[in-house]
Amino acid sequence: MTQLSRRRFLAISTATLGATGVATQWSALTGSAQAAQAATGTVTQIPTFCEMCFWRCGGIAHLRDGKLWKFEGNPRDPQSNGRLCPRGTGAVGAHYDPDRLRQPLMRVGERGKEQWKAVSWDEALGFVAEKMNKIKAEHGAESMALFNHGFGQRFFQHVLRTWGVVNYAGPSYAQCRGPRDVGYLLTYGTGVGSPEPTDIKNTDCLVLIGSHLGENMHNSQVQEFAQAVERRATVIVADPRYSVAASKAKYWLPVKPGTDLALILAWCHLLVKEGRYDQAFVKEHGHGFDKFVDAIKDNTVEWAATECDVSPELIRAAGREMASHRPAAIVHPGRRVNWYGDDTQRSRGIALLNALLGNYGRKGGMFVSQGIKIAPYGLNTYPEHDKPRLDGASGDIYPFADEGVTTAIRDATISGKPYPIKGWFVYSTNLMQALPSEAETIKAIQNLDLLVVCETMPSEIAGWADVILPDTTFLERHDELLTGFGRNGWAALRQPVVAAPHDQKPAWWIAKELAGKLGIPECMPFKDLEDYLKVRVEKSGHSWEKLKTEGVIMAEHTPITVEEGLALSFDTPSGKVEFWSDQLVEKGFDAVPKYTRHPEAPADHFRLITGRAPGHTFSRTQTNPLLHDLMPENEVWVNTATAAKLGIQNREYVKLRNQDGVLSSRIRVKATQRIRGDCVYMVYGFGHTSKLMKTAYLKGASAGQLNSLYKTDPIMGATSIHTNFVAIVKEA
Ligand SMILES: Nc1nc2c(c(=O)[nH]1)N[C@H]1C(S)=C(S)[C@@H](COP(=O)(O)OP(=O)(O)OC[C@H]3O[C@@H](n4cnc5c(=O)[nH]c(N)nc54)[C@H](O)[C@@H]3O)O[C@H]1N2
Ligand SMILES: Nc1nc2c(c(=O)[nH]1)N[C@H]1C(S)=C(S)[C@@H](COP(=O)(O)OP(=O)(O)OC[C@H]3O[C@@H](n4cnc5c(=O)[nH]c(N)nc54)[C@H](O)[C@@H]3O)O[C@H]1N2
Ligand code: SF4
Ligand SMILES: [Mo]
């Protein structure tokens, strides 16, 4: 990066937090401040990739005299380009976190009371295997389910599926990007994937509908955003809140929450009516375009202006501007798109708007990602099963679900139908916060004979476990090899840079030991993970030693845009971009997205919307001493006029009560003109109720807890997050 864009990146990434503060605070954890300053001692550098979120940036850990000192970006790595975001830099704090789990724990009191006794690994895993085998004998292996998120899951999924588990899901699908990927799949025949193949680096116009880049700190994407801002590319932001991205925008459309589909359809209408769309692309690659045009004939700019509560002039000007830059114009498909329960169709709307811009496979638009070929180790396949999957992934419950749906497993656990679910194995997901309706999660847990949680922290879900298995942090373990998709395919290595501080064990080791106890040791036929990884890398013709020192293998570049010689193809039933979807019609859904209104807030209530802070990830970083220092609690954004009307001061503590009577912990008000008056906003992941997370206990409020009212997208099972309303309760 040039100096200027580097500064711009910092300006964006530190809009609300000081990123540089993180690097200098390590010394408070690792020893004396002088040690940080004095360049004495031996420094070792070991590459690995970050797990502070799922962008998976390559970094280089620096040790001084064998002690973890700092974590910086790996210049060879395409996700970091040599720079980490504040959370990645703060990863050092995850290793030193005083609230970490230290040894295996077994519940002694009632479930959820957080009373434990420390046990040996042998005892903990022996207990898990015995309980699992009892469930298998009484109900069948299908009655044990797996919830997983994050890179360490790989070998748990492998061992449990070998044993007979068929129901597994993670919140990254139905609580996150699922509707977007299905919306794209239905339109282009392929999902969006991660990292999103948005050529922001080369774009002339970036449209962000909610996507709050700069707060959403997906590293290389934010770097490219900074470059685009520096090049003075047009930025258009639709967000009820004046986000960091909105502050860089030429057009900010403060839409009424939940009305985005009206805006998207109106932009489509405008482009078609004024002949500003890519007619050559539509003619060559479009399917059902005339029927699409007919379906949106009433979705005029004036109509949308009323629905969205923004001026028609603004909608029109932004629409014309994006069209003027096509094909180097991108409407970002979004990442966490589970907002209102009808999100697949909104995502499909975005996919169609992009098709009108003709940006598929184009420079400055959406490129077509390429991967890297790395040989498999050659592990076993999984046994056939008699019973149907209950996690929805086979499309029986939600016709277009193509991965497991967490809440489908939870529903089956509550109903016991069509067969009971009696055990949950939970790896690296805090279901109490991540899923809607904490009450339903607790109800499901009460039907279980076994709840195992493999965690690094005593999180809320761990608090409900029968057995807690303490994982190492990513800095202390090997994991499966990362094979990534992007402008170039790449592979990255995760390797331990420092020893686990207590009796924590790496995920792969726990999975291997469990396989032994379950009587299926042959499914983990390697001595340790280094042995496994080396086989994969060398079989693929790469040097293991080189990977260990460089951290990354890059694939040869092949064309990713038409400009580079890529021939476009679409894996849909028509072989084209489906403006009209016969697949959706067959299953009883609208062929073209149709706008419907969402319920209004009850009197004295505001719609609760959520997002991210640059220095935290979900509910996983609040106890991290470095990141806690940056932002110890979240705030609730309230429009200044609303606050004045309610007699609430800026920085005053309040509580929030939602429409179902759920009352939050106390949270500070940020009275600001940067948000509409009909909604309030908070960052998700705070307000921890687990007493063992001492650093974060009841600091701020939990958006997850307030998410009791949700809608499920009938197309693929995503559950909404923005369907709750809260009243502001003043402290007595
Ligand atoms: N209300 C509301 N709900 C949401 C969202 C929202 O914005 N608002 N966002 C949604 C989205 S986009 C997503 S992706 C999901 C995220 O949902 P989750 O993946 O459940 O995210 P976290 O809350 O970070 O929970 C991860 C847990 O894993 C633990 N952990 C971290 N690292 C490791 C590790 O290396 N090993 C092990 N074993 N455990 C580890 C952490 O301590 C933490 O308790 O939440 C969704 N739910
Ligand atoms: N720092 C940090 N970065 C992260 C993460 C993290 O935990 N921390 N998590 C990562 C993950 S897993 C994900 S999925 C992404 C999520 O990040 P994104 O996909 O960018 O964002 P969302 O959480 O979907 O949306 C939040 C934004 O939408 C706005 N919004 C709310 N309601 C509406 C509405 O009705 N219409 C419109 N137009 N806007 C609305 C909010 O004001 C906010 O600015 O972030 C990723 N990046
Ligand atoms: S974006 Fe930040 S937290 Fe996420 S992997 Fe990259 S450096 Fe780590
Ligand atoms: Mo997500």
C-alpha cells in the first residue's frame, strides 16, 4: 500500500477505535513496559493465520525470548497484505486472557448454574463417549447433533460423521450469509462465497446496502475500500444509520429499516425504464427478462421513495450514477443479511440489480474467484444413514437450504419429531447469543441427555454444558490447511507459535482422543496434525519446510474476468442468469422478488438493529484484555431528538425492554444525529451473563438476548435479527 492509502486505511479502520493502541498495550500483559521497548532477547517469527474472525488473514507471530510478543500481517498473504485489523493485532490478548478456560470441567450442580469440578482429559472424554454411545444404543447415532463454527471444527465433524452424526450446522449460514448465497445461487447458479469476489480495488462505484465496511473489519476488503475512497470512486450507502462507510459516501440514503427491497426494485425499474442497463449482457446471458420487467412495472422511484422515506431525487441520482459506471460498479451482496426473514429475496434483488449493471466477471465488478488444488489426505468416507437429516440441509424443510440450519436442529430437539435429538456437541459457537430466542435454546437444552461444549472461554453456552472441553487458541495449535478462493487461489498454514498456558488441548487432539474412546481410532490415521498436513502439502508437490517459514502457497493466476479472457457460464437450470426463476415458482415462491411491508413498532418502541465494532468480534473478544481496553462496553445509539423527547442524556445508562418483556442489562446511550428516529442500534456480542467471564460480565447489553421475536425465511431457513422492538427504560 502507498503511504496515503495506508493512512486512509487507518482512518477508516480506527474511525471509532485506536488500532495502534492495541500493539502498544501488550507489555501490560506480557511483563514490563521496558521489555517492550528494549530490543534485547531473541526474536522468533512464525507465520500462521488469524481466527479472531473468519476472514482468515495470514499473520506473523513474533516471540521474544519464547514469549508471545506481537502478531502482525504476513506480506505474502492475500487476506492481510501484511496488515492486520485491530482484532488480529489484539490476538495476543486471546492467549493471555485471564478468563480463559484452563482444564476440562464437569457440571456438578443443576444445568446452567455454572458449578463445576475440574477433571482429567481421560475422565471428561470417557464420559462424553459413554453418553454418546448410550444415545446411539437408545435412539440411534442420528440423535446426536453437532453445532460448529470456525476452523477448528474440521476434525470434530469428521469424527462425529464417521460415528454416525448426520445433523450439523453453524450460525454462519442461517444467522449470517445463507440468504445471500442462496439468492445468488438461484440467480447465477453459484453462491457468493467468502471472501466476497468484489473487485473493490478497481471499481468506480461501490453501493453498500447495510454492509458497514470499516466497522465490519474484514481486512483486505476494508483495505480495498480505502483504496477506492482514495481514488475517489463513488460510494453510495443505504443505511438507517450514518455508518463509517456513509461518512465516505457521495450519496447516503437513510432508508427506513426493512424497506431495502423497495429501493432495490426501484433502482432496477429506473435502469430498465431509462435504458441504462447492460443490454448486451442481458441479451446474451439473461433468462426471463421480459417477465421480470413486467413483474417490477409498478416499482417506480416515487413508490419506493414513500416506502423508504427518502427523496425520489436521491434515489434517482444514485441509481443513474451507479449505471453510469457499469460494468465497474458493484452493489455489494452483503455478508450478514439475515435481517427480516425474507432476506433471500432481497439478496436475489441485489443479484438482479448487479446483473443489470452487467458486472459479473468484469473488472471493477464481481470477479469469478479461483481456488487452489491441494491433495486430500485420503480419510474415510461416512456411513449411510437410514433416518432423514433434520437440519434442513437436504431441502425437506426449507426447499433451497443447502447447508444445515441451526434452528432446524433446535426445533427438532424441542419437538422430538420426527425422531428425538438427545445430544449436542457444540464447537466454537456461543448459541445463547448467536441464535434468536434464548428461551427456545434453553427449552431445547432441557431435552438433552448430553451437552458437550468445546470452547476457549466460559461463554454463556458453556455455562449450560455437562462437560466443557477447553480448546487452545489458534496461536497454540495446528488446524486443517486453509484452501482459499480469490483473485488467486491460495493455501495457508495454521501452526502453533506458543504453547498452551494450562491444560488446554488443540481441537484436532481432542477429536482424535474422542475417536479413540468411541472405538473409531482408524478415522484419525495420523500421529499428529503436522504428520497429516505434511502429507497433504507434499502430495501436492509443495515444500512443507517452505510453507512452515512462509505461511502461504499461492496458486498460478488464471483469468477471473472477461477482460482477462474468462468465458462466462452459469450453472442454473436455464444455463443463464435467471431474471425469472422457475425453480422458485415450482416450490411456491415468487419468481421475481416482491416487496412486502414489515410490522411497525408498537407505541414508544424503536426497531432494534445491530452491527459490528472494529475492535470486537461477536461475543468472543469482550474479555480479551487488549480489546476490552479499546471498547469495554457497547452503547445504544438513539437519535438526539428522541433522547431529548424522552429526557435522556447522552452517556446516561438505560435498559432496553423488548416487545416480549425481555429486559437488557444497563447500557449507555449515545445520543446522535447519525441514526434515524425510528430505530436504535447497538453492537452485537456484549452484555455477557456468564459470571466466569469476569472482565465482560454485564458490561453493556446483549443484542442476542433481545432477539426473542424472529421470522424464518421459508426459502432457506434464515432467522431474522432486526424484527424486535425495544422501549428505553430509564434507571430508577
Ligand atoms: N443478535 C444478533 N445475533 C447474531 C448476529 C448479530 O449481529 N446480532 N450475528 C450473526 C452472525 S453474522 C454470526 S457469523 C454469528 C456468530 O456466532 P458465533 O460463531 O456463535 O460467534 P461468537 O459469539 O463469537 O461465539 C463463538 C464462541 O467460540 C469461542 N471461540 C473462539 N475461538 C475459539 C477457538 O479457537 N476454539 C473454540 N473451541 N472456541 C472458540 C468463543 O469464546 C465464543 O464463545 O452470530 C449471529 N448472531
Ligand atoms: N469488527 C468486526 N468485523 C466483522 C465481524 C465482527 O464481529 N467484528 N463479523 C464479520 C461477520 S461474520 C459478518 S457476517 C459481517 C457483518 O457485517 P455486514 O454484512 O457489513 O453488516 P450487517 O451486520 O448485516 O449490517 C449492519 C449494518 O446494517 C445497517 N442496517 C440495519 N438495518 C438495516 C436496514 O433495514 N437497511 C439497511 N440498508 N441497513 C440496515 C446497520 O445500521 C449497520 O450499519 O461482519 C464481519 N466483520
Ligand atoms: S479481519 Fe482481522 S480479525 Fe479477521 S482474520 Fe483478519 S486480522 Fe483477524
Ligand atoms: Mo457472520
